[in-house]
Amino acid sequence: MKTYLPVSLLSVFLAVILGSCQPDLTSADLDQLYTTMSGSFSSEQQAEADSTYYPISLHMYPIWPESGERWLYVEQAMVSEQDKPYRQRVYKIEGIELNRFQSIVYTLENDSLFVG
């Protein structure tokens, strides 16, 4: 006589077994994301090619490296108005599990003190 596991119980069993076989998130994975996100970016070429887009600049700079965590200062502005960003934030980048990350977004009080 054969014994069968109910489908839901079998699904849970497989999820536990397969989940335990996945490699963990490494510091190198998180560093790669952090490095990729860091820098200056622009939609200027896209805006030149397609008038439905605005020429926007995005600057994402590492801050507080001594903390041992991954923090970015983020600033967005029109390309023509770099000294007047319309968005300033601080992102904390964290790994959750393999191939899953999160950015916790913070606003700044007196953000005009941090322009540039």
C-alpha cells in the first residue's frame, strides 16, 4: 500500500528542503549592488531622443563608510538646475537573502544644507 502526502504538506516539505539548499547572501553581493548604485546618472540623452522625457540627473554618493553599513546620499535635479534638487534622500542598502535587497529611504530635515 502506498502512502501519499497531502499536496500542501508536500509543498511545505519541498520548500524547506529546497530553501535550505540555496546559498546565503554574501557581502560581495551587497557590495556589487552598492557599487552599481553609486555614481552620477542622467536621462539627458534619452530626453534629447524622446521629448516625453525630461533631462534629469541622479547623484548617489556613499556616505558614512566608517559605520560598516551601506549608506547613500541621493539627489535628483533637472540637468539645467543642479543647484536646486527637487529630491534629496538618504538610502540604507541592506541584503535580505540571496538576490533580495532592500533600500530604506530617509528624508532630510533642512535638506537645503546638503545640496551638492
